[in-house]
Amino acid sequence: MTPLELIAGALIALGAVFFIAGTVGVLRFPDIFCRLHALTKADGLGLGLVALGVGLLAASPGAVVRIALVWFFVVVASATCSHLIARHALERARRERS
Amino acid sequence: MTPDLIYGVTGIAVFAIGLVGAIVAQNRLRRVLALKLCSVGAGFVLIVAAWRSPPDAPDPVPHALVITGIVVMVSATAVALALIRRLHSLEAEDDA
Amino acid sequence: MTLDPLTLVVFAPLFGAMAAFVAPRAAAAIGLATMALTGAAVAWLATEVHAAGAVRTPLGGWEPPLGIALRADGLSVAMLVLTTGVGLLVSLGALDSFKGTANARLQQYFWPLWLLLLTGMNGVYLSTDIFNLYVMIEVIALAAVGLTVLSGTRAALRAGLEYMYASILGALLFLLGVGFVYLQIGQLDFAGLIGAEPSAAMSTALALMVVGLLLKTALFPLHFWLPSAHANATAPASALLSGLVVKAALYIFLRLTTYMPLPDEILVALIGALGAGAVLWGGVQALRAERLKMLVAWSTVVQIGLIFIAFARAGQVGLTESWKAAALLILAHGAAKAAMFLSAGRIKDEIGHDIIRDLDRTPVRPTLAQFTFALAAISLIGLPPSLGFIGKWSLMEGAMAAGYWHWVAVTMVGTLMSVGYFSRVMAGFLRFDRVRAPVAEHQGWALADLPPLVLALGAIGLGLAAAPILSFIELGYPFGMTP
Amino acid sequence: MTSFLGGILVVLLASVLGGLVRVFRGPGAADRLMAAQLFGTAAVAMLLILSQVMAMPALLDVAMVFALLAAVTLVAFVALSARGRPQ
Amino acid sequence: MIDTMVIFDLLLAVAVVALAVASMTTRDMFAAIVLFVVFGLLSALAWVRLSAPDVALAEAAIGTGVTGALLLRTLHHVQTVERKAAPEPLPVPMGVQIANAAFCGLLTLGLAAAFAGAPRGGPGFDLLVADAMSISGVDHPVTAVLLNFRAYDTLMEVVVLLAAVIAVWQIERGLSDAPAPALGEVWQGFARLTLPAIVVVGTYLLWVGSSAPGGAFQGGAVLAAVGLLLLLSRLYVPRPSHRGAARVAFVLGTGAFAAVALLVTGGGRMPFEYPLEHAKTLILLIEGLVTISIAVTLAALFHGREPVALPERAAGTGGRDDA
């Protein structure tokens, strides 16, 4: 195993830890807003670390560019979707209160 | 244990689940889901038939067939769903 | 351009469908022109098959097994002639029954859907590849469901949805069968199927494909979707669905079992037994039906059963001859049933209902439609000299020769029952006792009376031409008989 | 390295499958959907790793499509329910 | 040492089956659809494991993405157009459930036994395809099969799609008069950024299809996602006057495909037999037009009705609803 592979492996493993944390959060946190908080952490950081690790192992520059793009898409989409879900939940809560 | 054996049995199980679902389900939407499961199950079997143990490249023909099957299935699903919506609207009209 | 008739038979209706959809106002004109062109292509193909026995075109220049070839022999051409002939006449009938601005929308959607249906059916009759057959039956399924629900009534939509579920499930069972075939022998074309070693995978494949096809062709007890779908569609759609569409799956069944023979005598007998079940159960339901169109739809269940009895009439060894009896019955039923549904639709349009109990010699008597109905019934019951008679006779002759008297008995019972249920209708046409208003003369003949009359006369008259028909469908040896 | 990455894949898959319990439990549609979103992201991560394990760079394109379509499905849901029920 | 990939495969297989069961048995229909979408993603992952990235792409984009959106739209319709006398589903007795499960199990066992007896990695078209690749006009085997060796199937596949959109237009009609959903500024920023990005990805998939996994169907489905977003956010609202253009777009792919297939017979060739020197151009042309048709058709299937003004009576239920 080369040092590069070691670093990549460590990054990917750390990413997996964030995913586990996110899952635990989604399962255990009391309300939807807390759960969303946990979810976005897992999304952004977990995937970011995995992408970084895989990017280090990737053979071609083309692959690195695509990995970066994938990560970027996920972060933007996940942020927007979390926002939309939160909005939706908030509206729902307001409507039910009134 | 090679992937083809594992996923072949998976596909067959999925088809069987979909078949039973399509026969017994009462909800119209659920029956559409069940049929969709059948199509994925059949897709599994074809893709398994194409699999060759690496580094051999898989047989491309079944892949093309499954892609065709996926497009056919989305078409059929869309028509079934349109029927469900229209029927629901009409039945709601009857109730009113 | 060097066109060949095989390609034209599939592509002409396809282009017609697209044109009719893009130009909805000209849909009817485009539709009729397309029907004429398709008819010409079929005629051209028929002369080529007559001269050469069987013709084929490897599409893309790729020979099977890699590519797909279109192939036509006597049986394919017979099915194509039935489809285009009945289709053309039903189209003419549709022209009249969809006239007027109120029906503009029906007109506008009938043509593209019907022409796509024609594309699919023609494609089936020329196909030599099991996966291609799967795609074709899906084309048929979607177009047929579209036609079923054309009227937009609740009953039609409900029946259409059931039909859709059954159709998709049948096609998917067929697809899984294709998967098993590929798994075992890695072939998709008919020629590749011949002589495959018997194996568990191939038997499973055959079982899956046959069940899928029986569901699509509505053999008892998988017929549950058919009566309401066929009875609730508009008359031209019913005629197409009952006369033609169920035959496509039936045809695939006939072809498939040639290349992948049923492995055991018991299975042939089982198919026959299901056919017998259809004849008896369908007969009982037709005797009990309250509506005319429902009765006609149940009679389709009976006739499908009869065709499967013809298939099984002499067991496994008799199959090389039995298919001819089945084919004759397919042709006879196609023409007669289309005529019957069209005339039933005319009767319903004229007198405003189709309750059998209330049929009588009303003042607005659609005489010609009633006459046509009776003619079609003659062929369906199987009175000489109709094509239906020849088909039934050929069924019973083969069964007797093979000593399978039970098939003869079932056929006789089925015939008696059909006399019974058609008499219910005929008696209604002739009833004087309940007529309140004085019986006037009929209202004159409508153009829409002509197509069913021609179809019914065809179903009867073709019985006289049974010998040439039989020798034509044997061209190219569809079932692998040695010359 | 392959079997190490395989181990990571197993851990990732097991973890998100656990998260699916949220789909059953709900209570709201938003909760169910959120679990699905987590699942989509994890699937993207798994595809990235698989592209390395199976030496198939084409999987990066699959990952890209996964990422985009997960977003579209979510937006579809929110936009449909934002239009709401007739009051 | 145990191969961890085998454990991954086993876990994935169990998860696929479990999700299939769950989507059939969950009471809440929304949960069932979400589980089905997850099931689709997992199946696509499994197909990746079977070295079928093309199919995984198609399943993710069409089988799961577009189908999921269609299902959600229909569920929303069914739930918002309230029925007063909606029939309560009968509870399924335990005995029936057990019988169903047993039937399902037996069926699986029977089919699996037949499957286990079949040769694996067995006969196929590998060699034939490999031989013909050099004269197919493209470098990617799946694309060569779809657009050259078995182009007739693919033509009929787009015919199925055309039949679907005609049937759907015939079944349902009406204009959407609901106001645009309030999605907020974040969404608007997202739309501005994402919509062009999706167009680029879709086009890229189409273009890459001749040499790598991708192609008309996957590209078309991704482009259809743009249409879905436009329809959902009401950035585009279908009008009766758009019908002519829509009809042309629906038939464009099928028409061009069929026309090319016939026109190449000019030089004494068979239908679909592309002249070698133009094969690549023709295939790309067909794929490009088919992609447009697929994208527009899938978006129209999602919209789900012919955009035509309804007569007053039917406007109550037919017209008012989503998308």
C-alpha cells in the first residue's frame, strides 16, 4: 500500500463515519429540523471526504473533474432540498397550528 | 458465490413478489408498483445472463434488451397512471 | 429506393399513424389512404409469397442471430390479409359512426391509435425474434388500451385499466421467459430455438411465455379482463379488439409451440381442457348475459376456447395438422366477430339500448344490422357453408380420426349453447308481442351497415373457398412440414 | 485495497439501510423523504467507491445522474405538496 | 480471507428483496412509493455490480427517476381530489397473507431451481458483436446493438413511447390553472444554476453514448428532468396553442428513425443498413432527434393530459389539480 492509498483510505473511512453519524441522527433526533441538521452534515462532509479519497485514487484528470462535479451537484441539490423540506415542514406546522 | 448467482436469485424473488402483488393488491397504484417490480425482476435475469466473470466484458445484447424494456415499462406505467387519475376524477364526481 | 413489401407492411401504418396524429383534422383521410397503402403492400407480399413460398428480409443487413429478420409465409400472409381486410372495413364503419362535430375528438384519436395497433399486429405476423415479439405486443397493448377507453365512460375506463394490468403482466411473464431462454441457449431468433436440449430453464421459459400469452389471448380461466373490456368499448374498437387483437397473442402461441414444442402430451391435453372450460363457462355466461354487447364478448371467450381445442384436437402427434384447423377458426372468428360487434353497435345506436330482454320489432328497426348479426351468428355457430363450419368440421374430423371423442363432445355442446344464446337475440329481433307502436318500415340503409354486412358475407362465403385458403396458408411450410 | 473498500461499502450500505427505518416510521411525508435523500447521497458515495473497485470510470456518470435525479424527485414532491390541498 | 465484495453483494441482494416486500406491504402509499424509489436505486447499484452501467443509468433515470415522479404526481392527484364515498380497503386476513407469502416463496424456489440449472456466463452474442463492432459505426457495444444490430427493436420501442403519449392525451385533458407553488428564493437560485447544468449533463450523456455508457435514452430522460422541473415550478405552462409543436416533437424521433431506415435502401441496401462511411453520422443524427422526442414525451407523460380548454361541466374535476 502506498502512502497515497493510505491517506485515501483514511479519508474514505472518515467519510463513512459521517454517514453513520447522519443515519443515527436521522433515526434518533426528536424532530424534523434536528434530523435535517444531521442529514446535511452527512451529505456534505461524508460525501466530500469520500469524493476526496476516491479522487486521490483516480487515474485520470477527467475522472477527478467528474468526481468534483458529482460532489458539487450533491451539495447544491442537497442544500436546496433540505431547505425545501424544511420550508414544507414549517408551512405544515403553521397550517396545523392555525 | 459469484454476483450472477446472488443477483439471479434476487431477480427471481423480486419477480415473484411483484407477481403476487399484482394478483392480490387492491390499491390501483400498488398494482402498478407490483408490475414495475416484475419488470425489474425480469431485467435482473437478463443482465445476469449477460454477465461474464471479469475481466471478460459482459454480453451487450441483453443490456440493450433491458434498456428497451425499461422504456417500454415507463410508457405502460404512464398510461396506467393516467387511467387511474381519470377514473379517480370521475368517481369523485359521482360521489359529489 | 428498393422497397420490399415486408418492410412496407410494417412501416406504412407507422407513418400513417404519425401523420394522423400530427394532422388531427386530416386524420380520417390520412387513415383511409394508409389503409389502402397497407392493403396494397399486403397484396404485393401475398403475390410474392404465392410465387416463392416464403420471403424474408434481414433488417440492417444483419442476419440472425445478431440481427432481426422479417419473414412471411402462408400463415403470416393469411393473418395479414385478415387484419388489413377486417381493419379496412371496420375503418369504413368507424368513419360513419364517428361522424359529426360531437365525435371530432374520437375521430382524431381513433386513427393514430388504430394505425399504431395495426403496426404492432403486422409486426407480430412478420417477426422471427422472441424479444422483438415482446416489444410488438407492448405496442399492441398500449394502442389497444387507448382504443378500449376511447368512449371515456366510467365502465370503459375501469375495464381498460383491468385490461392494462392483464396486458402488462402477460407481457412481463413473456419477457421473463425470454430471459430464461437467453440464459440457457443465448439465442433470440426462432431458428436458434429449434432443437434446444430439453432443460429445466427451457421448460420454465416455455411455461412463462405460454402463460403470458394465454393471459393476453384470454383463455379460460385467464379471460377475466376480456368481457367488460370488449363490451364497453365503442363499436369499431370492440370489433378490432375482439376480431383481431386477441389473435396476435394466439398466433404467437401457435408459432412458439412449433419452435419450442410442448414437452408432454399432458400439456397439450391441458390446453385443450382449458379450451373446453372456456367453451362451457363462456357459453353459460353468454346465455345469462343481459346486454347484447356483453353476450357478443362472452362469445369471444367461447371462440378462443374453441381455437385451443382445435389446437389440441389430436394430441401432440396431430399438431402438424391441427394448427390448420386452429388457423381456419381464427380467420372465421376474426371476420364474423368484427361483423357482429359492428352490427351490435349499429343496433344499439339505432334503438338506443342493447338490453337483450327489451329487444323487439321496434318502429325504428335497424333491419340490415339485424340481418348482418344473424349472418355473423351463422358463421360463429358453425352452420354450413360458412368458414366457421369448415373450421369446426376440421376440428371434429381430426379429433375423431385420433379417437379423441371428448373434444367432439365438447364442441357439440358448445355449438348447441351458441345456438341457444344467439337465438335469444334473434328471437328478440322478431318479437311482435311487445311492440306498442305500429311497425314502420326501416329507416333506410346507412353507409355504416355496409362494412359489417361485407364482413359477415365474407365469413360465410369464404367457407366455399376453404380449399384454396388451406393450400395458401401451407405456403412456406409455417409448421416445418417436410415438402 | 479492494477488500478494504469493499468493507467500507458494506458499512455504508448497512448504515443507510438502517436509516430507512425512518421511511416506515414517518411520521410526516417530509421525514420519509429525508431518509430517501440520505439514501441517495450514500448511493452516490457507493458509486464513487465502486468506480474505483471495479475500475469503471463510467460509473462516475451514473453517480452524476443519481445526484441530479434524486434532487428532481425531491423537488417534485415539495412542489406538488406546496400547491396543497383544497382548503 | 473473506472477500468483502461478496458480503456487499449479499447485503445488497437482501436489501433489494426486503425493499420489494416492504413496498408491497407498507400501508401508507406514500411510504410505499418512497421505498420503491429506493428499491430502484438499489437495483441500479446491483446492475452496476453486474457490469451493466448503461442499464443502471437507464434504470436510475427512467425506471426510478421519471417513474417515481409519475407515481408521486398520481398519488397527489388521488389524495387531493377527495372522494366522499371512497371504498375502505378491506383488511387482509392473516391466513391470506401467509398463503400469499407461501405462494411467492414456492414460485421463487421453482424459478430459482430452473435458474440454478442453467449455464452461467454461457452462450451469448459476445463474439458476434465483437466481430461486427468495427463495421457498426460506433465504439460502444450497447449503442451498436441498440442503434444498428437491433435497431428495429429500438424503433418499435420509441413507437411504444409514442403510443403511450397518444393514449395519455386521449384519456385526460385539461389546463392547469393552479398558481405556481411558492418555493422561495433558494429554489430560484437553484433552478438558475441547475437547469442549465442538467441540460449539459443530458447532452453529455447523449454524446458520450457512442463510445461509453450513455446514449439517447439516458440523455433523454435527464433532459426530461428539466421539463419536469419547468412544469412543476410553472416556469412553463402548456397551452392549447402549443399542441401542434408538441405533436411534432413527439413524432420527431420515431419519424426520423423510420425515415432513415427506409431511405438507406436507396443504394440497394436493406432497411436500417447504414452505409459504412455515414454510419456514425446517421446514428448520431437519429440519436439526437430521438433524445429530443424522448425528453419531450416523458415530460408530457408527467404532465399527463392534452392541454385543451374543457367544456364547463367537466372543468370541476378534470382541470383542477397538480402539475
